Amino acid sequence: MKEKAPDFGRCRALYEENADRFAAFAALLTAYNARFNLTSVTEEREIRFKHFYDSLAGEFLLPEGARAAEVGSGGGFPSVPLMIARPDLSFTLIESTGKKCEFLGVVIRELGLRAEVVNARAEDVGRDPRYREKFDVCCARAVARLDTLAEYCMPLVRTGGQFIAYKGGMPETDIASRAISLLGGGEAEVIRYALWEGFGARCLVAVPKVKRTPPQYPRGNGAERRKPL
């Protein structure tokens, strides 16, 4: 596996250049969190490091003008920080919980982001011809095990695009290699990094889409979690 690291000098610069918009997003996150249970991270400094800088860590992997999808958007990570820092990006935010979709809609309107929210399960969206294999990038953060996540995300990525998983310290590529191959993925690239000031080890798993996903995937009806490929 090839190894490289995010440029945190660039991440910090992107944050500082857009500090007012990040502050507005943090205010919305805090205001809606009590009702919608968006995050357990609520202190300003922790939000900045654990959510904003961590989301921006994968910024260098997204090509200019990318059309991206995000599975399990929740509170909008990594998608919203990426769109704040990179206005060339557009996102389709896929989230199954209605209240979280309501929050994401508010964020998009208030911050003027190029995004749409789809209130549906990822496995259903992955079979929808409007979305299947239409995206340059599909990303997800803290959603599921990598083999399950690959079945949610890979069907959305066009051949030549990539699937990006934001993971903790363990990349899980050993358990996901079969699933990635079956779903049309190539060799996974693991990018390890640590958030500075002691905020923990992380990794990105970037998987190129080298061939089309077979039509039987995603399987649906919860099979992706019950019986991973």
C-alpha cells in the first residue's frame, strides 16, 4: 500500500480563509444538536479539530469541480467543511434520518452551498439510475465497517472515480479487500495521519473505481450490514 499524508498547513489555511463560514456552521451545529442529536462533540475547539480539520484532511483527494456523493451525512462531515473550503465542489448528501436531512437543508440554505439532500437509504440510492455510477467521488465518515461501507458507496461511483472512507486508526482493508474487488474497486490506498495537539490517529482509505459494479449490488434489505461481502 502506498502511504502519504494530508497537508495540515493547507487545511489550517483553508479554515482560516473561511473562518466566518466555519463559525456560522458551528453555530448551526450547536443550535440544532440538542434536538437532532447530530454530534457528541460540542466544545468549540473539539469541533474545529475533530470535525473541521479532520474533514479537510481528505480535501487533496477531490479533483477540481468534482461531483461528489456522501453516504450517511449526519451532521455534514466531511461534506460541509469540504464545500466551505472548496466552492468548486458539489455534493449529494444521502441521509436516511429525516431530522438530520432537515438540519442539512438549513445548512445548505444558510451557507449557500452547492448541494442537494436525499432522504433515503444508501442501498436504495445506489440502485436508482439517477444516481448509480454518476459521481466522481463518494465519501463517508464514521458510518460502517469498510466492507459494508464499500457496498453502500462503490455503486455510486463512476468508473475512473474513487471511494474515500474516513476511518479511525484502523483502515480495515484486510476484511474489505474481497468486497472492494467484487464491487469494481482497485487497490486501496491507505493514508495515515494524526490530528495535531493530541486529537488522535486517523486514516483515509482511497479506492479507485476500475470497473463497473455488478448489477446485483447493493443487495439491500440490510444485507450489507448483516452479511458483508
